[in-house]
Amino acid sequence: MPTDFHGRTHRLELADQSLRTWDATVMASDPELGIVLDRSAFYPGGGGQPPDHGVLLWGGVQTRIIGARSGDDLYLLPHVEDPLPPPGTAVRGALDDARRSTLMRTHSALHLLSGVVFRDFGALVTGGNMEPGLARMDFDLPDPPADFKDRVAAACAAEVAADRAILVTNLAREEAFAIPDIIRTATNLLPPDLEVVRIVDIVGLDTQADGGTHVASTRQIGGIEVVKMENKGKGFRRLRVRLTD
Ligand SMILES: [Zn+2]
């Protein structure tokens, strides 16, 4: 599928979210622009999920990767103190597994949260952000009940215990937009020339067009604590959540 490429880089994480090490060749390298690989599993950031960290191993040394930048190509940003592999170098890429795995659980928790709040309170998501193990999500919810936070927490716990499958599929644009939930969440966000849409589905709870990385089932998220609800005025409610294990 053409959507698995960004410029010259085959984005391996889109098809295999469990991949942590792989072999690649350096296509371009510059201390300021960054490093372009032919194959990469580094999630470059987007949709509220921050970029992966990790290393490139080559020639007996390592280059730490501390971020990414999207342009005509996908540029991996090296640590300023580390050596730079020249173009043509064969490297072994390796992700910081603890960071990525926690981000996958955190990102999946936000899908679960948005699904629960839409199903039980009819509220749409207006924004969100995350770091490993911590996240916030904003809702358009003018009049939440007094026990809103507790009901959301109970519903999240029930959905984790239900161990719903989280599936990733690629659909043709027309097929994707025939799903009512996709129209609800993504119609205005997706580029008009996108032919294939990546769909992330918590089976029976929430369906979204999405480019991020997720765990395979809701039980793999683990405990979700609803830390607090903030009232930002004019129907704007912000929920802060934290993974508890
Ligand atoms: Zn997602």
C-alpha cells in the first residue's frame, strides 16, 4: 500500500506495531536535517502521539535517535553528541521499547476513553495529547452529570476487563467514509487526495481513522486512572488520565 511510504522511507511500524529492531540503509544524513532510512519503524509523531526514541547501530558505534521531522522525507533526529552514519551505511535500528510500549498503551487508552465518553454521554473529542503513561483529552460536553468522572472511570475499567480486540485495517477512501464513526471523527482532518485510509477499531466500541501505534486488545492497556476533570468553560471539559500499571 502506498500509504506505508513517507518519501523514500518504508514505514514498517504501520503494518507491524510489535517490531522493535530491523535492518536498514542510510539514504541521506545531515547533522541538522537528520537521517533518512530506506526502512524505519520509528513512529515520527502525530495525532497526539510523540515520536519514538531509539538507536541506530553501525560500525561498532551507535547513533541515538531523539525525535523525527516530517518533510518531503522522514528525517530522524540524531543526538548532537553522536556520530552520524554516512549515506549508504547499513544500520540496525532499535526502538526504546519501554517508551514505545507505554505510548501504545497510552494511545489505546485515549481511543477507549473517547469511545466511552461518546457512547455514554454523546460528547465529541475536540483535542488531546499524551506522553508515556499520561494523557489528556478534551470534549465538547456542556452539561456533564455530577458523577461524570466516576462513571467514566468505571466504564473504562469495564472496557479494559472486556478485553476487546483492537484491529488495524486499510480501507479505500469511499469504503472508509461509509462508516458513520469515521465521518464523525475524521472527514475534515484527512487530506483530500488520500486514497487509502488506515482504520483503528476497538471492536464494538470505537472506530477511527488513525496513523498511530496501539496495543492489540483493551486488556493490554492495563489500569486507567481518571485523574481529574477540568472545566475550561463554554462546554469545554478536559479529562486527565494516567496508566496505573
Ligand atoms: Zn490511535
